[in-house]
Amino acid sequence: MAAKRPSEKAASRLPAVLRTPRWRHFGRIALRVAAWLVAIPVVLTLLYAIPFVRPVSTLMLWDLVTLKGYDRQWVGIEDVAPALVNSVIMSEDGQFCGHWGVDLRELGGVIDDAIDGEPVRGASTLSMQSVKNLYLWSSRSLIRKVLEIPLAIGYDLVLSKRRIMEIYLNIAEWGPGIYGIEAASRHHFGKPAKALSARQAALLAVSLPNPIKRNPAKPSAGLNRLASIVMRRAAQSGAYVGCVK
């Protein structure tokens, strides 16, 4: 009797029901779906490297599908006040110019906290936040976080830091139905993004973690304190923001 090939041996160890043509058919469909799910963000990331392409987030698409609509006015990074760019980096991802999509030191701290049973802090870089906004969903889950890591690495590999920041500033949510820094600046302060003061820029930056509850135009005492800290850091950011100049 001829010896079985390795693939035949592996197949023979599967439960009988999984060796039926029906299950093999479902398996092929599942593989095709998985391949498409991998290919879509890869293709879109390559497309987003083109300067005139203006990406939209999954939240923006959801607002359209549910007929809520949204306000987003795309603006080039050159037309955004430098104080806003610096404030967002120093508030959200101080190592933005130094990492390659994932901040391993911060991520390692989160893993250690989880192992020790400590409350888990955020460790999302701007690249991770961007791929979450562009390709994934907003609710927190371990699966989403695991998916963010390879997507962020690929995203950071293909796009320049300046382009990553430009896209982020145009898809970030700054209130219900308010997306992007231009719409946010006009909505909260009645002026274009390039005219923001250092204080206004800091207030917009510190509202990002919870833009539904944090109103930069009517800041609480706590939000004002955070803005003061970020404003000082942004003024002294130097090399930390050099990659977006």
C-alpha cells in the first residue's frame, strides 16, 4: 500500500464532518474572505499614500449609512496651525517621530499591567489610532488591539509621518458628527484651523480622548489644567515634532 502524503495524513485526522465536500467548500469561502479582509487595508494604505486622496473613517461611513451625516472639511497640513500639530503629538503620541507605528515601550507596559492585574492604560500611537479609524471599529476589544499592531506597522512603513499626521487630523472625531480639524476649529472656535491660538490648539488636543464629553470651547477646570500642560510641552517640543515639518 502506498504511503499517504503529509496533506492526506493531516486531512485524515480531521473529524469526519469536516472532511465532507460541504465543509471543504465553506473552508475555501472562509479563506477567500480572510484574504480579502487582509488585502483591503493593504490596497487602501497604498492608495492613501497619494497626496490628493482624502480618506474617510469607518465612523464617517457609519454616519452616512445611518443617515446622520457629518461635517468634515479636508485641509492640508500646511494650512493647520503648527501649535495644533505639536499639541496633538505631545498629547497623544510623544514618540511619534521616533517609532515605526508601535511604541514598544508603552505596549510592553500595558502587557505588564495586564499580567499583574493592574488597570490597563492606553498605548495607541497616532498610527494605531489612524488604522483603527480607517479600517476597524471603535469599541474596545483585545481582537481590535491585536489587529491594530500589524496594520499600524504597515501603515507607518508606506506613508510618511507628515502624511500620517495629515490624514489623522482630517479623520479624528471632535464631537458628534464633527470630523477633522478644520470642521472642529470652525465649530468650536469659529475660525479656520490655521488661525488657532496655542491655547485653543491645546484644548482641541486634550479633548481627543473623549470628544463626545469633552468640549474644548467650554472646558472644565480639569481640561484647562491638561491644556496648560500640553501647551507648555508643545512650545518646547523641538525634535519631537521634527518629522512633520
